[in-house]
Amino acid sequence: MRLRQIALVASELDPVVERLCAVLGIDVGFNDPGVREFGLVNAVMPIGDTFLEVVVPNREGTTAGRLIERRSGDGGYMVIVQSQARDEDRKRVDALGVRVVWEASLSDAHAIHLHPRDVGGAILSLDWMDPPNSWRWGGPDWQAKARTDVAREIVGADVQAEDPGAMAARWAEVMAQKAPTEESGGFRIDLDEGGFVRFHPPRDERGEGVSGFTVAAADPDPIRSEAQKLDCVNDAGEINICGVRIGIA
């Protein structure tokens, strides 16, 4: 499995997207009309061959809107990993009693969104692509939009949990990955084909959820400089946009 996409949820699309693009040196590659099914509008930004998405509710009663209300503002929404073991994944998920809240089965892509109550912390999606280096959710010409001169790729996701060890173990079980390793401040799953997911105790009163992501950078200085310029650095010196911390590797 490999980390391919992080989704954030916001109340307003353009201001968040503009800050992310400016700080990370990326561009919008696609606005997916398919998310209307969920009562959303979105913007998808390729970072190398990984993707950052921002979704915004455009009607009442959406899952994304309820998350904004429950967590008192913008924040993380989904972690999407790529797996080419489509049939094995579905059998394992069913055997573990994990509910699938949405499924897409297309000729070149397959995805299952897993219920956050059965996994913990966030919606986890297991996605299959044909060919494997493609990414349908990035749009038809995402390769032409991908930039790597500032941020090169998304390499990690952070999840805030009341019991980080238990949640990390559950995610590892669901994804059929090695047992999490304990590290200072929490637990970490290193995915076998690239990327990691870390789990840490609550740092605020917003409850469990995706709390941040990490990018590999060609040069971290422009990222930090632009974040300072746009007042996106908090008192702890962390870059914070859309209610999540952005780490630099």
C-alpha cells in the first residue's frame, strides 16, 4: 500500500486553496464533478504523483458539513491509500467487520471508503488503479499540472486519537500492514509501498481526526517563508492551513 491522497474539508474553497497553492508551490489540477454526489465541490492539487484535495459542502446534511460542525472548523477529512490487491482488500475488510460507506467500481479505478467508526479517526479509502501509476481522481491531465519544484510529494498523514496505540493497530490490521512502531509522541505505520501514517494523542479539544500531513520538499525555505508571509504559522512555529499542520520532510 502507498499513501496517494489527503483530503481536507473547509467552509470556503478558494481562500484555502489559494493558501495551499502559494505555500506549497502547487496548482489546481482538477475540479471533480463527481463529488456533487456527496453534496460537495472540490479542488484537487497534484504534488508529484500524490494529491491534496479540499472539499467544501454546498448543501445541508452532508457528512463533510457535519464534520466541520463536530470539530468546530476546517480540518482533515480523508486518508486515501493505493492498493493493487483489490479482491483481497475487500475480503479482509468484510472479515474484520468494517462497513463500506461508499464504493466505486470503474474500468480503470476502484475505491472503497471505510466507515470511520469501524476504523477510527477518519474515512480511510483503499483505492486500486489501472494502470497503477494512474490516478483517476486527479483528472484527465493531472501529470501536466504536477509541480515538484517546491513540494515534491505527500509522504505522511497524522491522525489525532484518544488511544493512539489502539487506533494505529486497527489501521494496520485493516490495511494488512506491519504492526505500528512506537515513537516519541505516538505510533507510526510505515506503508510497504511508500508513505506513513502517524497517530498521536489529542493536541487540542477538536476530537479525533486527521490533524496534519507531511510533504517532502525540494527546498523547505520557500515553504516556510511563504507561510510566514501569509500568516499561516502558529505560535509553536508550525505551518497551519485549513485546520491541519503541514510538516516538511
